[in-house]
Amino acid sequence: QSHNVIFAGNGMPKWKQVCRHPNAVFMDVSHQIEDLAEVASRKFERSQFADLAYTEPDYFKNFYTGR
């Protein structure tokens, strides 16, 4: 089965230059915090909650800490 993966955000132009996957879709969009509030409100009304015990960020590249 084939699914598209949408890439957006400030890192998208760099990734678009190297990604050649046929299912990659690149969108030049920007979002405001108000957009997230609307999505969260709809999910709350439908009782669609994430199980935080098993939720973690999915970073595209490794997260490094150091001095």
C-alpha cells in the first residue's frame, strides 16, 4: 500500500533538494498557534486523546546536547 508523506516547515526546502521518494509531497505552508488550538479543540470534543505514557517526539534528525 502506498501513502504520501507531506513535508512542510522551514527545513522542507533543503530536504526537497535531496529527497527523490515518489510518495514525498512538499508544501510551502505556514501555521499559526491559533491553527493548533482549533485542531486540539476538535480532538478534545471527540475525546481523541494520546496515551502520553507511549507518546514521544518524532524528530527527523538526531537531537544533540552538549556544551
